[in-house]
Amino acid sequence: MRPLTYIILHHSATDATLGAGDPEGAALWAAIKRNHQRHWAASVKGYICDYHLAVGPTGVIFTGQPLAMVAFNCGNSRLNAVSIAVCFLGNFQVTRMPPAQYAAALPLLRSLLEKHEIAVPHVILHREVPDEKTGIPGFTACPGRWFPSVAMRAALQCPGGGSPHAVMAR
């Protein structure tokens, strides 16, 4: 198993679903995986997705790239090599995260932190990843301006903390 020392948080920058027939985001997640596979299939055997996990708007957790494999998620090969990429379905540049999605994310992230012995300060937003060439972060807005990073980080610092309503207060 490769060393895992970071968790990088993303948003899909799309609607959270593909419409009324996709309330959990399963069809959207399948489309994201197909798109990523088309991009990498010729050069990376067995590539599944740029994200290891995703959290849908109703709190359903989806799997993507196996944790044992690198996911090309953040534009920084050094961090890709040691990170777990978690995508939240939705566009948090324009909307706030649903409470059910936030509530499902906390136990998922806590489990990953504990299992892989990752420090909470190593849970970073995609926009905090330094550019590989310049070392300057901020080359993307991901996971969006309304992503509840302050509430989420505070909840991760406090075992058992983090009401789903905290996301609404931010």
C-alpha cells in the first residue's frame, strides 16, 4: 500500500445529480468515472477515477479509484502520490452543501484519518494545493466558496462534533 498522508477535498463543480431520476447522484458519479476513464484509459491500465471516494447530496458514499492506486486529482504529482481524493457532488461555488451530505462526510473523513493515521491539518482543500511549478496555491476555486471547510475542520478536531446544521450556519 502506498503511504497516505493527506486527504484532498474537492467538489464536482456540477449539479449534485443528473436530475430527478438521480436523487443520490449515482448516475452523475457513473458519468464522472466514465469521463475520467476515457481520459486515462490509454496511458494508465485499470484507471477508474480521479477521486477515491465521493459523497452524494443525500449522504451516499461512492467509491472510485482504489486507495492503493494514485488518483490524478489535484494537479500536483507529489500530493497525488500520498493523498486520498474525496469529491463532494455539487457546485459549492454557487450553492451550499446539503446537511445530509455534510453529516455523511464527517464519519467518512474521521474513519480515513484514523485508519491511515493522517493528521487533521493534512485535510486540505483542492484550492490550498500548491501549484507544482510555482509552489503557489490557489490555481483553482475548488471546492467552491460555499464549501463548509471551517465547520468541517472544527468538527474533525472534536471527536463526535459537527452537527449537520453547522453547515447551514456558515
